[in-house]
Amino acid sequence: MEQIRTIRSRDVRDDFYKPHFQESAAEIVRTIIENVRRWGDDAVTEYSAAFDKITPASLRIPAEATQAALANLQANEPALY
């Protein structure tokens, strides 16, 4: 199973919260969303390789994992249901 990378505050650039960085970050995010809309799974796989340094064999989440996550949320976050 592949690992999910957690970003911690110490990993964020010092100027992340400055307006000029937020504007450029927003443009980057818009571009990523546009590319994913246009090229779908191929774009997601490419960004996963670039950002997460992994290339998943599949983007499909197994039904068992989805069911386990749902059961976990229902047990630990009942307010959501």
C-alpha cells in the first residue's frame, strides 16, 4: 500500500501566507484543476508523480477501503451523519 504524505506547517514556505504568494498559488491550483478536468486520470497520475513522488498502479479505491473509511467516520464522527 502506498503512503499518503502529510504536509506539516514547518514544510510550508515562510511567505505562504503573504498575498503575493497566495495569488500565485491560486493560479497554480486553477491550472491543476483545469488540467485534471481536461485530461482526467492521466493528469492526476502525473501530478501524483510530481508532488507525491509516487505513481499509483490505480486511482480506483477498493470498495472495502471505502466501506472501512465510512464505518470509521460513522463511529468517530457521528455528527457528520
